[in-house]
Amino acid sequence: MARNNTVLKGNIESEEELIEKNRQLKKEIALKDKIFSTSQDYMFLLGLDGKITEVSRSVNNLITSTKEVLDCKLTQTNIIHVKDLHKFIKSINSILNGKSIKPFRSVFLTPEKDEIHVQVQISPIKSDDEIITILVHATDITDQLSLRESKKESSSLQKALTDKEMLVREIHHRTKNNLMIMASLFSLTS
């Protein structure tokens, strides 16, 4: 009878552990769902086969339907500019081979084919030191690039204005000298 009591007690502890693990798993899922639904960034979760398993709200705004990209490879979507596809393929392969990669710039496309400049970070998601999925996280840097371009244009316009002011001063100086020479010549002739 004591042995049965020990077995039952062991089962109760296992059941309590399972309930706690289930509760913890629900919290993690809720956290992931909250991050994916509220983030302004573009996020993709990829399976080890390279197919998209989940996308963030921002990605949903780039596509007509989520079904359009789920179970597709990232390179098969119309989101990434064609000239940047090789960066994604190379980066994902590097991650799967255990290498880390540096963030890189890329261009995403809206359905209207407008360009969105992004800074991309691709990271492995591991469990027990084994890659279980890959996170592609892209931040919109279009406004930052526009601001830099505006600053460059402003700087070049300021330089051009300074150069023109210098030319006007030089012309004024030469004109003044020429008038003085003409005045001297008139005074000599008279």
C-alpha cells in the first residue's frame, strides 16, 4: 500500500509540473503574440526549411493576405527587393551553419512598389542549443535616410550660397576698383 501511495504522489507531482509547464508555455505564446501584434518593425519567423511560419502586423500591412506568405519561403514573397534576395539567402544559410551575421540594409516593397529602406537582423532562436526557428527582424530606416539626405542637400546648398556670396563680394570689389580707375581717368582728362 505504501508503494502505491508513492506512485500516486509521484504522478501528482508530475501532473503539477505539467500544469506549470503548460501555464509557462501559454505565457510565452501570449508574449510572442503581443510582440508580433504591436511591433512597428517587420518580423518573420522562419522554419528550418526556410518557410515563413508567422509574420508581424507590419508585414501584414505589406501584403494582401497572410495566407499569401505563410508556408512560402521568404525569397518567394514580393516583399523583398529583387536586388537584395541574395543577402537573405546567404544570411539564412550562414545562420543554419552556425555562423552569426551582422545587420545589413535592404529594401522592402509595398504593394504599390514603393521602397521601404530597412535595417535587417537575422537571428537563430534556440532551445537546448539547437536552432528551432529563425527570426528576421527589420526596422524601417527610410525617414533616417531621408533626414541624412536632407542634411547633405542643406549642407551643399549652404556651401553653394557661401561660394556665391564670395563671388558677389569679389564682383563688387572689382566693380568698385574699375569705377575708381574710370574716375581717375576722367579727372586726368579734364
